[in-house]
Amino acid sequence: MLLKQDELKRVLAEHNIKTETDMRALVKALSAQLIETMLQGEINDHLGYAPYEIESKTSDNNRNGYSKKTVKSDLGNLEIKIPRDRKSEFKPIIVPKNSRVLAGFEDQILNMYSLGMTQRDICAHIEKIYGCQISADAISSIVESVSSKVSEWQSRSLKEIYTVMFMDAIVFNVKQDGHVKNMAINVLVGIDINGIKEIIGFWSCENESSKFWLTVLNDLKSRGVKDVLIFCIDGLKGFGNAIKATFPDSEVQRCIVHQIRYSIKYISYKERKTLCADLKLIYQAHDEKQALKALDEFSEKWDSKYSYISKSWRNNWDELSTFFKYPNEIRKLIYTTNAIESANSIFRKITKNRNHFNDEASLYRLLFLGIDTLSKKWKQPILNWGLIFDQLSIIFDQRLKQYIK
């Protein structure tokens, strides 16, 4: 309950509050007193009686004095008294055992960590802003507490159907067996029937194969996914075959941008502009027939110098040409994995201050915190979703209608 103006004036006068520093000291003292009052309520509930009310006692446990504790908070260090019981069974909630940081303060630390600040940066920031010191070990302990949340998130239930799923990979430096190595993290983003994007999960694997992707896709099915209309992939080895085995009715679209990057990887800079213009005639064709004609013309012009390019397009044509089946609005959505780039940009931003990660678990924790931040932004449907969904509802009528309520 808020104090009335007269009461506030009385409190300020009693404590001789004249400056912001005086006010901060008063708030700290009141906060410590409030926490101690809450702790008293907790132990009363634990023991079943209030102090000096022995007649209402229902247990054979008793109070056993207090222990002093200094806890970190967004107001600085707070000195508080923690009540104890004879049997040492009392476990406070507001200030848990073995914790010297209040829950709200822990959230601030995790928020700073998720923004890409290192442990050293966080220590310096807390000392400067709040006037208290916190060790790197304490921050590390708070961050490590996220591991259980990561496990829960990775095994959470998923929606029954996703209209589109995008898979892309991003590489990080992770220490393994005493050496820093590149680790590819495969990120899967889905768009549900309401047009809302969701990060489905992320997986690491040294040897990508159909067997690995079968494990990933079967994991999705075990968590509730029954259907995916279209998968958009970046050419990951074995992924297309795994999709056909687990979701045989799903369409597969290979990312055109990744295909272009592969095509121009070994092209001299002088020829790149002209060659890219010729490739554009293929993927921006009106329909598949026109695209194949443009591919033939490309082959005639460039095969004498770069035969691997047209060969790659032809070998992967079934997955590269899927988007030609659909109207322009759906084409723009699925012909690249750009829908996943907002996630990758967040991951790059929060990891840019770290040369490497000491282990896979520490990388996963930071990615999870980044995902938590990103999910709060993905609350609105993607652009033009109403039109896109109308088109999908016509094309995939039988598969969608059972999920539309």
C-alpha cells in the first residue's frame, strides 16, 4: 500500500532525507527490513506458528536464532538476518540457501549476459552502477543455473503443424579436447498457422548425415509435430532424404542464396557480376519451364570455364525448383532461408565478444538466453501473412483444414 503524502513527509523528516544518496540509503534499509519481514513469514509458515504463540505449535521443530548474510541487489549490498530452525529444515524462498544474489538481481545479470557482455564486463558494470562487488565465480554460477532451463526448452512440446520450417547453420569456436574447433550449430525456425515465427531448436553435430537428421526430425515428431508443409534448407548433407523418410508429404526447397554462393565461390571478381546476372535469369524466371531454358543458356555460355555450376543446379533441381509451384508471395517466403537470419544476427551479436566457448554447454546457455530475448519480439505475424495463408489454405486444403479451428 502506498504512503500518503503527509506520511511520506514524516518519513523523510525523521530520517533527515535531503539528497539522492540519503534516499538510496533509506530505500536500502527499508528493502532489507522488508526482506527480513518476508523471511519471518516464511519461517512462521514452515514451523506452523508465530513467535511467542507456542499454544498453536503443531511440529517438534523450533526457532534457532539468526544468521547474518550479505546479499547483492540492484540497490547494492544488503545486510540481512536469516532466521534458522533447530532441524535445519528451513529453506527460504526469497533468499535461497547458498545464494547471495536476490532473484531480481540475477535476472539483471542474465539480461546483461544475454546482451553479449562478458563476466568481466558485468562485474565492472555492477560495481559502477550499484556500488557493490560480485565475483566472476558468482556470475558464472548464476549463468550455469540456466542449464536446466535449456534442457527443459529443448524437450518442450511443439505445435502439431508448421506451415514452413527453415534450417540454417552458424559456426562458433568451441574448446574440445584441449583445442578450439569450429562447431556448426544447426538452427531450426518454424512458422505456425498464425504466421508467428518460433525457434524450434538448435543442434550440433560433427558429421551431418541422414542418420543424424532422422534423429532430429523424429525428435520433433515425438514432441508433437504431425505435419510440416514446406521445409526450406541450406543444402545440408542428408537432410532432404531424412525429410522424405519422416515427413513424406512435405515439400523441400533448397535455399537459392546458398546455391548462388556455392556457384560463385571460385569465380574471378571480373566475371562475377556478369555470371550472377545470368544466374538471376534462372531463379527469377516466371515458371519452371522458363527457368530450365535459362539454365540451358547458362550452360552453353559458361560450361567451358565453370562446368561445375550448371551441374550442381541440375543435380539439385528437384529441391531448387520447388518454389516455382507457388504464387509470388509464397515464393518470396521460401526461396531463401532469410527468415532465419534475424535469429543468426542475434547469435552473432551476443557472441562477438567471445573468442571461443569453453564447452558446448556454455554456448548453449548463451544461445538460449538470446532465443528468450528474440521470442519476446516475435509476437506479430510475418508480413502479408493473411494473403500467404489464404494461398496455403487452397494449395494444402486437405492437410490444413483439420488444424484450423
